[in-house]
Amino acid sequence: MNRWVSSLRVEGNINMPDYKYVARGRDGTKQKGTLTANSRGDLADMLKSRGLTVDTTTVKEKGAGGLKSLFAQRVKTQDVLIFTRQLAVMVNAGLPLLQSLDILAEQTESEVFAKAINDIASAVEGGETFSDAIRAFPRVFPELFVSMVRSGEASGELDNVLVQLADFMEASAELKRKIKGAMTYPVVAFAIVILIALGLIIFVVPRFATIFSDMNAKLPASTQLLITISDVLLSPQILIVIAGVIAGVIGLRAYNETDSGRFNLDKIKLRIPIFGLLMRKVAVGRFTGTLATLTRSGVPLLQALEIVESTAGNLVFSKAIREAADGVRNGESLADPLARSGEFPTMVTRMIGVGEKTGAMEIMLFKIQEFYDSEVNALVDQLTSLLEPVVMVFMGIIVGGIIIALFMPIMSLSSIV
């Protein structure tokens, strides 16, 4: 019943809606704009005729307020993962795709995702392929997902491809969870230390400053510095500092929105000690794992490289992958342009080169992914064990230093008495 209601809604939207799109030119530059088209497929054809490849498309809502888009619900990765695994089981069991989608739409707890599945089911019932139907939801099903599903449809192994997708998504989510978990403790601890320090400086130090002033005592340099910091934080001039910080953050975000700005910032990230090494290992593992998963499912190498470029997560690596794709397009092996980029370790490019020569590149890519996943896990464990004592020492120095600076004058006076 829900699907029929959804179907009516989709047909109403097809009446020449406006689409906001993000597309890439042949040189890799991004372009944004709005076009009116009958469907996303027509929009893709229109942009293709202009030499553009679609990255994302969204229907431009008419008369929608800003609050609606601000509080729009998103589909969780975990929901998509469960959907993919369950759909693979149903298709493998011989259940028709349309019936499987209806069942999954009823089972999902997310209303937003249920509506999306209903729209997909309606599109499939209307004659679209499953891959074309899910392509209409780029925020839920990225291009990697769509391409692999399309390959599975062409080969008649949709269920196997869905299992591969679910495994890939699960591994990626697990790695992201581990990295996020390792970073959560130090970030929270540092935030607590800063809040405690600010609380002491703003509320406690002024009271001690008054006592010291009444005693007319000569203060140690550390105590005087602490009182000066407190006076600055409580003075009206601090608003200028705060405004400057906010302006700096806004300017940095605006700079990061430009292609050159984000590229330069991504380059800086890769040079940060320890964390840069971690990001580089994650990027190499993601590249090899995604490329291996795509090629195993039957996606052509050039198309797979285009997808991997968009999922690299770092523009420095995106550029290296784009240049590698250009090299492959011009008849080179994949390993050579990757080696020239300087972003991939020698071991990686040589293993890929051996894989190309022996016809076992997919196996080599998975081996590289396994190696770098283990490297990332080991580095995250080392970071966790290293950061815990560092955070504790930092807390002791900051909080202990403030307390010692406050009580030094009192101890000096008591010793004189």
C-alpha cells in the first residue's frame, strides 16, 4: 500500500523538476549548477553531451524552508548495510526483486529509508533496472554501490555482488569506528582539561588576585602570568580575539570549499607527524580495497578508477588516481603512473605491477589492502597507548601548574611568618 502512495508521489515529481547537480569535467574540475530535466537519467545525458560526468544530483525543492533542509534526516550506513545483506539473502533464495524490496521497506525502522526503498520499488516496477533506480539516491547509494549493482545485473550474479558490497561496507565501517574510537578519548580529555583550566582562570584566579592585592605581596612570575591571563580573558578586548578566531575559522572553511584550498589543506594533513602517516595508510588501503572490490564484481578498470577517485577522501590521492586513469587510458600500465605520483609506496606499485603482468591484480590488491588494514590497526593501537599517558601528563601540567601558581605566594608568606 505504501509503495502505491510513493509511486504517485514519484510520478508527480517527474513533471520536469529542477535538479541541482555536481559534475566533473574531463580535466577533473568540479562544476555545480541547476538544470530542468525529465529524470536523473536525462540529466546525466544532458551533462554528458557537455563533456561532464555526474557526481551527485538532488531534486531542488520548491518553497522548502531552510529549516526543512537543516533538520532533514539522513539514512544511516548501518541501515544500508543491513538492507544490502538481507536483499542478497532474498535474491539468492530466488525471491523476486520487487517482492524483496517491499518486504525490506516494511521491515526498516527508518521512515526516510523506507520511503526511498518504496520509490526504488516503484521505479523497478515501472521498468527501470535496480541500478538505475538506486542511482536516484546518491546520498544513500554512492556511485560505487550503483556500479557494482549494475555489474551484478549484467553478469546475473546480483546476490554475490550484494554480499561483496556488504562485506566491503562492514569492513570500512569497522575501520572508521576503530579510528573514531581511538580519537574520542584524547579529544574529550583535552576538552575537559581546557574547560577546567578556563573555569579556574575565570572564576578562581580573580579571587586569589584580590587576596594577593590586599596582602601587597610580591608575586612569582608564574602567578603574575596567570593573573594577567585571567585579566585578559575577563576584559572586553577578549571579544576582539574571539571575533578574530571565528573569522579565521570561517575563512579556513571557505578556503577548504575551493578545489585548490582543499588540495593544499589535504597535502598539509598528510605531512602531520603520526596522524599524516595514519591518513596515508588509510588512503592506500581504501584505494586498493575499493579497486579490488569493483574489479572483482566486473566493473571495467577505467570506470573503477573514476569511482575510486571520488571515494579517495583526500584530493592529493584523488589527483594521483586521476592521473593514473589518464595513463591507463593512454595505454600505460596502472603501476607506472601510480609510481610517478610519489603518493604510493614502492611496495604497493611493484605489487600492482606484478599483478598486472601475471593477471592476478585483483588478488594483489586484496593482499595490499589486508597489509595496510593491519598496519592501520597496529598504528591506531600504538596511538591509543601513546596518547593516554600524554593526556594524563598534559592534564597534570595544566591543572597542577595553575594550582601551584596560585598557592606559591601563600606558601611563601606562611614560611616568612
